[in-house]
Amino acid sequence: MARGDLPLAGRSEDGRSLPEVNRSVAVPNAGSWLRRLMAFIGPGYLVAVGYMDPGNWATALAGGSAFGYTLLTVALLSSLMAILLQALCARIGIATGHDLAQLCRDRFPRWVGLPLWFLAEVAICATDLAELIGTAIALQLLFGIPLMAGVLLTALDAFLILWLQNKGMRWLEAFIMGMIALIAGCFVVQVALADPEWGAVLRGYLPSASIVTNETQLYIALGILGATVMPHNLYLHTAVIQSRDIGRDEAGKREAIRFATIDSTVALGLALLINSSILILAAAAFHASGNTEVAEIQDAHKLLAPILGTAAPYLFAVALLACGLNSTVTATLAGQVVMEGFLHIRLNPVVRRLVTRLIAIIPAVIVTAIYGESGTARMLVLSQVVLSLQLPFAVIPLMLFAGDRKRLGVLSAPRWQLALGWASAALIVVLNVKLLADFLLGD
């Protein structure tokens, strides 16, 4: 069977993550430190895509228009947590040669593993729902395609993913990085046009008690958290990092962990800047002008022209389309990792994509049919809160494996990373409990 070809269904034969690209990218044994580092640049950007998908837009627009720059601190905290957690993902993937889903299947009994698999699939479907709606909105804004038709057209992106996968890992990474550069360029121009008050922007990165005491702020904050630290990215990173053909000895793995951490940290730093730009744009353009209830992406698009000029809406829509296309690629890969790892079932990527798309299309079509454009923001924000509620079920297993000296040996995470990782897991659990309590006992 040629590399890249997958059977329609069957059991994984050799236990490798994403076997069609496993160890497919050569890492030079000699040469400069920079040359070896460049061989590792790529997986971090595949992961970073999930931190700037269309779901982020809804939460950032809602937070920025309603509360100004206040929730920038949540974006910063979420990104710092993401940087740490993704570094731990790279570590366990390199040290064990297995992805997080495979480790869960091997370590936990079936009555634990199956619910973890189901929750991971729910998280991927929630991610897919946000991407589907966001891409459909972008098609509507740019080309006038009706929202319902755009929702149905997005199922065809399976063929883009298949083409990229057949071209190889480096082609896939190049496509992703090109789209990220386009998104960043669009927002640099838009933020410059918005001319925010930079002193207020910097103060927005400082913590505020109102984020916890104000139920609406907490809801949106959890949406930002769910849109930033995404469960499927934890599974994905442990698998895609194994596309590098690294040395199998301890020294080779240590170097790989160091380079992979640099890659993901820089990529997620860029994702933080883009996420911050969306919120800053909403605060400067909408909150400052008295438009404090802008949650719909379409409303934001309409309001940009009179506030920032005619170029801004087009830049906004192009960036949204690029985000949607990018996110479809990584969600598909994550779905493949989760299904193969937990169940040892391998599906053709097109079949896998169409199945998840069909599942996501159902609620999207229902909401679009009943509420039209007015319901898309609520669906987007809700999908991100669902992701936040799924986070503990991915983060806690990750932390268990990161400190498991039996499996990782001398490559297990240092104590300071474990302490911060468990603190992040605890914070996620506490915030989720607070959200559920407010929902069940609130007004």
C-alpha cells in the first residue's frame, strides 16, 4: 500500500499515530542548531490553528463589544495554559511514540476509555460545528451565498483535506502556515484602522474580579477558554509530532522535545496575537462607539465599514474564510487520531470527514432554518462552552501521563511543569463547576 493510502476500515496494524505521515519528515543529524530546529517547524502551527478558529471569533466579538478590553486577561491566561499543555503533549508523544488516545486506551479500563473516546468525539463535533458555521458565514459575506447553502457546501472541504494529505506533511504544514500569515496580515491592517487606546489594551491583560463575579463575563470567559485550550488539540499534537524522524536514543528525544517546544510556543504566541487582535478590534470599533451587543459575525461585518472604512469588512471576511479552511484540516486529523487511538479503527479521511460534517450539519441546519442569521452567534459561543466542559477529560489524562516515570522514564516532565499543569487542570475544573452552578441555580 502506498504512503497516504488508507483502507476504508480496519484495525491499525502497527500502532503508529497517523501512519501515512509517521516519521516522514527527515531531521538532519548534522549541521547547525538552526537547521535542525527548522526541521521541527510545522506541527505547532497545525495545533495553533485550533486556537484561532471561527469559534474564537464569536467569543472574542461578544467579549470585546460587551466588556471592552477586560477579557484580554482571559485570552492571555488561556494562551499561557495552552503553551504549557501543548509542550507536555509534544513531550509524551516523543518520549512514548504513542499519542494521547492510544495511551488512554492502553492504560485505562474499557469503562473509562470508551467515555473518554465519546467525549473527545463530542469535542471534535463541537469544533466542527463552529468551523462549519464560520466558513458558511465567510462565503455569504464574500460571495453572497445564502447561509443554508454555505452550510451544505462546506461538506466538500473533505476533498481539499484529502489532496493535502496525499501531498505530504510538509505541504500540509505550508498550507496552514500560509493561511495563518494571511489571517495575521488582515488583522494587522484592521487593528491599525481601529486605532485602539493602547494603554487600555495593556490594562486589559491584568486580572479583573468581575470576570468571576459577573455571570455573563464568566460565560464568555469560559467560551474564550474553550475556544483557546481545545481538547482535540491535545490529542492532535501528540500524534503530529511523530511525523519527525528523530533519533530513538535519549539524546535525540531530548533535542526533539526542546525543538518541538520552541515550535509550539512560537506558534501559540502568534495565535495569542491574532486572538487578541479580534477582541481588541471589537473593543475599539464597537464597545467604544456604544455598540455593546455585537455577537453576530455578520453584524460585526456590517458595522466595520462605517466605522473603519470600506476595506475593513473585506479583510474581516477573508480572514474568517482562511480560519475556517485551516480549522477543517486540523479537526479532521484530530478525528482520525481519536478514532484510531481509542478504537483501533481506521477510516478513509474523506469518509471520516463526511461523517463528522453530517453530524455537525444537523444542528447547524436546524438553527439556520429556525433562527436564520440571528442564531449563529449563540450556536458558536455555545459550541465553545461545550469544548470548555470537555477539557478536564483530556487535560487530566494528559497530566497523568506527563508525570508517569514508568512510561516516560527520565523524559517525564519536570516538577515545575507538572505543578503548573495540575494547577491549570484544577482551574479549568473550578471554572466549569462555577458555570454549571450558575446555570442550575441562577435566575
